[in-house]
Amino acid sequence: MSFFESHDSAFDRFVLGNAPVKRLATGFDWVEGPVWFGDHGCLLFSDIPNNVIHRWSQQDGISTFRADSNFSNGHTRDLQGRLVSCEHGARRVTRTEPDGSITVIADNYGGKRLNSPNDVVVKSDGTIWFSDPHYGIMTDYEGFRAVSETPLVVYRADPGTGALDVMVDDMNAPNGLAFSPDESLLYVADTGRMFEGDPTHIRVYDVTPEGCANGRLFHDIVPGMADGFRVDSDGNVWSSAADGVHCIAPDGRLLGKILVPELVSNVCFGGRSKQELYITATTSIYKVTLVRNGVQWP
Ligand code: MG
């Protein structure tokens, strides 16, 4: 069997014929938020319903990084390499300092509680961009059921003051997000309210000093939806889908798929040259080595 499905000859040069899509660990309930720590040779990821952040390394396998994670979902690292986390349960975005203490970056907008921060990226100027849909407060499965107090938008947080600016406010429900390599574009997934006919697409925005402008359709994911994605150094978008990971060219064309036997939620690049793609998919995490290199801090 092949681990890949090519839709364009360019994709054949992105993958290796002899590199497997390897399941690294399984037995979780719903995993998301992979983030690579090259300086520690490990991956962190969330098992949201079980309220835990796990650590995986080639040497040690799986261990618990943080029990009682406030139902953490997405993670990234800031310019200093510190872990930045979205917490459904506490409805906030936090930073883990080198001594292990936790700093709250943002937990409200205009005095009203955030919904349930979902996914997060850091721009090269240090600002923290995150989506705030309602998925973590819809039920008690991935957090605590509650009534939404604020619109479902994408925020930019000042890492020093925590001041929030709304950057994207025309979505049904924003989810995954990532910048293009030169940060002139912001990609944001809209995964809607999980009703029939809701969006399953990625939109793209021009990033200007004043904010995000000219929002337009980038790519509609079929089958499934674009929960999370990351961008390689040539600007290709590697997005979650129901049948694996889809590779989408900067012009929006589907180039090919990495076939994964479970519904994929998020991905991140890792490894010594960021040439490995780590995939969180329902109950398992997977890894595949590519002939691509990710754009990702640090
Ligand atoms: Mg997500």
C-alpha cells in the first residue's frame, strides 16, 4: 500500500517512497495541539477530553507533561521558545515560563470571558494570534459547558500587556490558523457550528499594519474539515482532513494527500530540520518524514 495519494506531479517530489506514515502512540481519546521542542527532542500534544498534555520522544516514548491541563487544546512556542497554550477549561491563553510557572496572557475581551481558545501561532514580532471558537464550551466533553459571552473571532495578543485586538471577525467559527512564510498572509480555518452545510474551508487574509483585509476562500477541504494546519518553507499548506493530511499549493490547488487511518485534527513540523510532520489523529499520533521543511518557531 502507499501512504500517499498524488494529485499533482509536484507532490511526488515532496514525499519519500520509503518513509512510512508511522503510528507513534495510541489509546488516547481526542488528540490535538502538537508542538515540537527540538532542544528537548520531544513532541508535546493535548489529549483534550482526558485533560492532559503528553510528551513523546524517540527515546522515552509517552509520558505525562502536565496532568490537569485545563483541557488544553492548541500549543505553539514564542520567540524565546516558551510554550504558549490554549486552554478550553480556564478559557484563556497562557505561557509556561522556564521555571514552570504559568503566566496568563489573555482570558477576557472587554471584561467578558473568552469562549475557548483553540489554536495559536506566534508572529515574528512576538505577537500571539489565536482563534476563540465555542467548541470547548459547547459540551462538558472538552471543557465545561457554558454560554458564549463574546463573538467567535481571531485575536492578536500583545505578549507583554495581554491587550487584545480583533483581527478576523467574519467567520462562522474560526479554528486552525497559520501565517505564510513571509507573514504577508494569514490562513484561518472556518469549521462552523458543526451543522450540515457549515463551512469546511480555509480562508486567507492579507496581513496589513492595520489588521487583516481582503478575506477570501483559499481551499475547501473534502472530505472533512480544516481543523489545523501548518505551512512549509515554500508556502504549501499541510492541513488536516477526514482522510489524512492534504497538501495545498499557495494558489489553493490540492497537490496530494498523506493517507492516515484516523480522522486528523492537527499537524506540526519537527525533527532536526523540521522535515518531519507530526500528526494528531483522533486516538493516535503519527509521524512521516517529508522532503519539505516547515516554517515554525523557534
Ligand atoms: Mg483546532
